[in-house]
Amino acid sequence: MTEAEIIQLGSRGKAGRGSGKPPSAAARGLAAGGKTRTPRARADRRTDADEDVSVERVENLQPTTPAEPAFTASEPVAGVAEAPIVDATVVEDGPDPDPADAEPAGADPIDPDDAGAADAKPGFGQLPPSVNLAAIVSELAGVLGSAVGHLRNLPTEQLKELGRDPLRAVLQVAEALGVDWQESLEEIVEFTRARMSGRYAIDEFGFDPEFTTKVFLPIMRPLAQNWFRVEVRGIENIPTTGSALLVSNHAGTLPLDGMIVQSVVYDEIGRHVRMLGADLIFKTPYSHDFARRTGTTLACQEDAERLLASDQLVAVFPEGFKGLGKPYADRYKLQRFGRGGFVSAAVRAQVPLIPVSIVGSEEIYPLIASAPTLARAMGAPYFPITPLFPWLGVFGLIPLPSKWIIQFGEAITTDELPPGAAEDPMVVFNVTDQVRETIQHSLYALLMQRRSAFL
Amino acid sequence: MPRVVLVTGVARDLGARFARALATDESLDVIGVDVSPPRHDLGKVSFVRADIRNPVIGKVIKTHGVEVVVHMAIVASPGSAGRSSMKEINVIGTMQLLAACQKADSFRKLVVQSSVSVYGASPRDPVKFTEDMSPRVQPRTGFAKDALEIESYVRGLGRRRPDVAVTTLRLANLMGAGVDSQLARFLALPVVPRVMGFDARLQFLHPTDAVAALLAVTREDHPGTFNVAAPDIISLSQALRLLGRPTLGVPLQFAPLIAGMLRQARLGDWSSDQIAALTYGRAMDTTRFVNATGLKPRFTTREALEELVSVSTPGLLNPDRVDQVLTGVAGLIEGSRRD
């Protein structure tokens, strides 16, 4: 069942998390290992006061996590080993490499920029008159300067070539990127012809197998294999025929985990995973179109039963947006599992439930804060603020290359349950808890086994 | 003595086809009723010009000893007469007709043509509606609301006259050569506006299959409500590509604006649930009807649409032209590879 919470003094009952405040001195003192780290956290805060909310949050995680019994086993490996790495990517990326670069190339442009910064200073009334700002500006200028220097060295010959024959260049780039379309030119033309004239099949859910196997999965494959280096375990637990319901944890701000599961399952056993998605997906333009094409349908009882009745492999993420939009500090802590509707669908259809534990998805977009007002204005369940987003704009959408492990657990069968079990809420709750516990335990086990979040 | 069947709405295409087909049966005496004279040949049907909004219809039922009433005088789009006239025909007409039926002693059976519109349309819809499901978003305007009200009056009659077998057929959008529906006219526009980022799932029914379904439930007794449609679906983008129509993407927020412009240009009057159906898609599960009658539609959705394509003028992006362009591009790529 649920793990016992230890409520610490002075942290508003939240163990220093989620209350929007750093834990009190008492709370830090209570937690083991906290004292050694806090001074450094403070020092960090003093030096780069501008942008290091993220660092604070990550640091704050340290003292509190070991207090949790379920985590004590996994934290030494997962938590402590990871946090410094996150620190490194977040903090040191900025200042570290720059001093070297800044000196040689950046000498000229510093002056005008600096003047601009000086002018701007009075505007930021509340900011302390810091040397930092000037340093950052000079670093930025340095980076810019070196980038311009690099631009000069660009092979102009090749660029001219590209201008002369863009088509060929595109083909070459596609080849270089390893986009494996598995198609010869004639096939591509034939494919386009069929698409353009509407001669392709879709099923009643709007699933377009041709689009999925020829466009969507080839794009996901390099992402799964080379970027996230997904390690698949227990694939033999997925039946090669007949229906089954995959139940997975959900994390990572954007529902990439679903797409990755779809990709690896297809590559491993050649079956399409049909996912159940929230209604927001189907309200949103393009997301609706894309989701239906790739086989996702609305997470409702009727559709789930229809899919299960037609021998499909169905995947469901019962945490929903609660899982996707949870703060990074709560990573790998399963949220509430909806109302168990997926279980009653599976019980009614007498199909096995397969717990899926995904490790790595939490680190792709570490959610350090959310902007609830902005989210409400946009009609979204949350507005993510990660170390890279929205600061870097579109580039902030590039997921961090975490190392993924996907474990498909042993099937939990439902066909021995007595008839009418789907109508018995107690049975449904028990099975829901069983699935949830299984996923949570294997998440902890996987976290203990992995070396680090990114390697 | 032959059984007397009264068919309302025979001036229109589907009503005329159905009445004509029904009248070929020697054991039936078919009376067709409509306010305007039929445009089509009605065969052996005896036509009575009467308005179902008028109590006169009761007299027709009584004098002829009508046993079966097939109610097809349902208007799906306002047309030139306007929305208020449409609502009057649909709702008041049905009320009057059913009131007259309830009084008639000879009356034994009622068949009502309803529509897929009763399910509304929203992003929270299941992929296929079964007869027992209710709309996720209750339609508040237009034909969908009329259809819901018609069905509720029909249910009321079923309660008050339990001896009467009541069959309601929820027909999908008709599609095929010669179908003159709002949707068919819309798809035939030279440039079709569509909501960006959505690809609606469409499900059609060929008039031949609609007539066959109506005949089956008129000849045999199948009380209840049934969805009638082709088994498969087609996406809006597939349909438009089959028709070779270029599209104009419209953001979701501007869809009502475009619908208003279409109304101004007399290119159809789209209610919000119809726009929603063309945005999110809507389809019906027809298992119950197939199991009850053993009747499978002869035309799939795609075949019904292909029939429309075969008689309509080829669009700007028709497959032949697309072929030419593609062959050209393929040649270009081949050339640059050989370099």
C-alpha cells in the first residue's frame, strides 16, 4: 500500500517540497547529509543570484529525500549520483567553458555591449549592482564572437553546391542523419502518390498503419536507440498474439514516453501499441490529427473495450497529467492512478495487465517550476519551466539525452477472476493497487541498478 | 386486403426511392404524402398532397386505414425556407403526425428516419457510438436538436401505444452519385475550407443501402433504435484527396466565421454540431442493425464516396495531375542522383 510519510518539522508538512519554500533549518538538520551540502547551496545562491532557482531546487532535494523509507534504498545511487550531474549541466554549462573562449575572439564586441548593459542597469531597480551581469554579457559576447569566427571558416564551396542543387543536398543531409526510410526512390514516389490520392487504409479509430510504420516510427527509432539508448527488459512478457493492456508510469512533461514505448514494442515484436490519451489531446489542433494517425484514441471505457475486443495491444498511462506535470523533485513517485477504469476494462475483457516501468523519462525535461497562471490562460494543465524551456525557445524542446530502461513486467492475469468482477469496485481497486505497486517497486529497483541518469 | 403503408416526405429523393421500391410489393398499398408534388417518378405509389403540420393528415390515415407509417419528412438543412420553417416541419410536423397515428385504430407500426446527428459531436466522443450511448455534448441548435426532439416524441408514442412496433433508424450521412446533401455540396466546392490540425473521421451511407434498410424494417418487425451506416470510415483528408480538392486551413476559432460566410454565399447552413462533426469526426457502430436484420450495406464509405467522385468534376488536385507532378519530381531527383 502507500508508503508511510514522515512529516518533518517546519516544512508545512511537505518535507520541503512543493510548498514553494526551501525547507527550514530544522528540516535540513533533521535529514541526514543535509548539513554538508547546504553551505554550498548558499554559496551558489549568492554568486549567481539571477537564474539559479533550478539549482536551489535540486539542492533542496538532497536533505529531504532520504527521509522517505521507500527511497532510502535507491537514493544513494539514483538521487545523490544524479543531482551533481544535473548541477553540472545546469550551472557549469554557462560559466565554465566561456572564459577560455571569451578572451581571443571576443575582444572587439565587448565594448558596445557593455555600454548597453550599463544603460540598462538603472532599469533593473531591484537587482543588486552586480559584477555578474557584466561578466555574463562579456561571456555572451565572447561566444557570439567565436561563433562569427566559426562562420568565416565555413566551407563556402559546399554552400554554393547546396544552393545549386538543393534537392540533392537534402537527400545527402537525410542520409547523413541516418534517416532510414527503407525505401528506394520509386517506392517513395509510389508512397507519395498513394497518399496524395487518398488510397491508404485507416481503421475505425483513424489509425493509419502506413503512416505510422513509414513516417512516424522511422523518426522515433533513432530517438529511442541513439538518443535515449533505450534498454528493453522483459519483452517476452508481452503476448505476440491477442490483446493485453500495458500500464505504464507517465513522466517527462511531454508524453514522449508513450511514443518511445510504441517504437520499441514495434521494433521488438512487430506489434503496434494503441494508446489511450486524454481528451486534451483530441481538443488540440494537430495533436488530434497526429494522435489519431498513430493509433491513439480517447481514454474512455468504450474505446478501451473496443480496442481490447479487437485483439490489440493497448497502452494506458493512468497517472495522466498528474504524472507528466509533476515537479522534478517528485520524480519516479507514482501519482494517483485515476479511477481504475482501465482495470475494469481489462477485467471485463479478461485480458492480462502488463506493468511497464520506464526509467529515464523523468530526466528529459526536468520540470523545475510551473507557471499555473500562464497555464490557465492557455487552457493547459500545466506550463512547464525546465532548465532549457522556455529560455531557449524551440531549442528548449530538445529532450535531455537521458539513459532509458523500459521494463515490461510479468503479466497480471484477470481471466481467473469471478464473473462480474469488473462491477466489483473492491476487486478493481485491489488490482489497480497491485499494478501500481508492481510498477513502483520495479522503478525503484531499476533506479538502483542504473549508473547515472545520463550514462 | 393489402396492408396500407403511408410514407411521408416522398417529394424528396430518398423518400421517393423508398416509396417506389416499397410499392413494387403487390401485398402493399403505398400512399405517399408531401406538401410539394414529387420531382421523381413514384411508380405505383398513390400520392396525396398534404401537410403533416396540419390535422388533415389524421383524416388521410383514418380514411385509408393506414397500418404502417414511415416518417421520412425530416429536413436536415434549412435551405431556402429558413431555419424556422425547417424546425416547424421537423418538430411540429412530427408531433401532428404522431398525434394522428395515436388516434388511429388501424395503426400498428411506425418507422422513423432519424440521423447520426442525435449523437452530437465533440472531442470527448468515443470512436463509434452504439445505440445506447447519449451525446457527450448535448446539441443545442439546428438539425441535431430537431432530431433529438423527434426521437423523444417517437419514444412518447411508443409508451402510449405499446401495441405499436416502433423502429427508429439513425442514418449516417448519405453519399453517392446524385446525392444532393449539404455535405456533398460542401465537398464539391472548388476549394474546401477545413479546420486546421484536425482530420475528421467520416462515415457514409449509400442511398441504396438506406432504402434497403428502410425496406427491411418496414417489411419485417424490428422494434427498437438502430444505427445504419457503412462499416468503415474514411478521413476527411482522404475524402478531399479522392475528390482532388485543395483545402483552405482555417483555425478552429474561425470556423464559425467561415460557416457564416458560407451561409451568406448560400453554400449551406452549418450548425455548430455539424462543424464539430467535420472537425472531430463521428461514426456509429452498426452491429445491432446487422445482427437484427442480417443486412450488410453493399457500399462501403469509400465506395459511396468514389461514386460521388466518378460523377463530379475533377478537382484541381485530381489524381491524374498529381501523378504528372510526381513523375516530374521523380525524374528531377533521379537526374540529380546521376550527376
